[in-house]
Amino acid sequence: PFEPVPLYDVLGRRGLAHYAERLAPEDWRVWFYRGEVATATPATTTPAAGVDDTIDVRGLEPPQPMVRVLERLATLAPGGRLVVLHERRPMFLYPQLDERGLRHVTDEPSAGVVRIVITRPAAP
């Protein structure tokens, strides 16, 4: 009946990633799965152009959501897209994206989920 946000950090430390889907106000479906190894080098984790990379920062205490998004953007290839799942609109992140010349679109696909799609323009 609720999103198990405290489990994300606990199971994340055990190497599990998660995906949560809100089906109704008090109905959640959550999957936990083996995520990527955190020690991989950026060269091996950079998505190819046209392939979306997703990061879920819901449940993290500030400033961790912004820190993690900016770290992931540092490895985003030209033409790549990063999809950020957040619980609110990150008002302090938007100016950072604009300064870096990144495009961004925000929507709210369901209650309590804010999705930001960030695109690095393709190299000329």
C-alpha cells in the first residue's frame, strides 16, 4: 500500500537496483534486481547516443539527488539522454542544466513521480 523508499538504500548497498510503479494511490509494484557494478569505469557505463540511461533519485536526502544526476551527466555521450525519476521538481538542478547547454523536459507521469528527460545535444 506504500512505496518502500527505505528499502531502496538498504538493498542498494547489497547491489540491488529497483524500479517502482505506482498503480493507484495506495497500490505499488516494485521490482528489485541486480544492478550494474558501481566500480565500473565511466567509459564502460556511458550509454551510446540514442540509448536512454535512467537514474532514480527518489528517497535520497538533498543534495544527493543533484549530485548523482550531475555525476551521471558527466558521462553522457553527445546525443545521449538521461531519464531522472524524482519525487519533486528539482528547481536548483534546472539552472545547472541550462549552464551546461543541456535540454530538459519535465513531466509527472503519476502522482509522486516527476520525470526529467535530459538530452545532451549531438556534436556538430
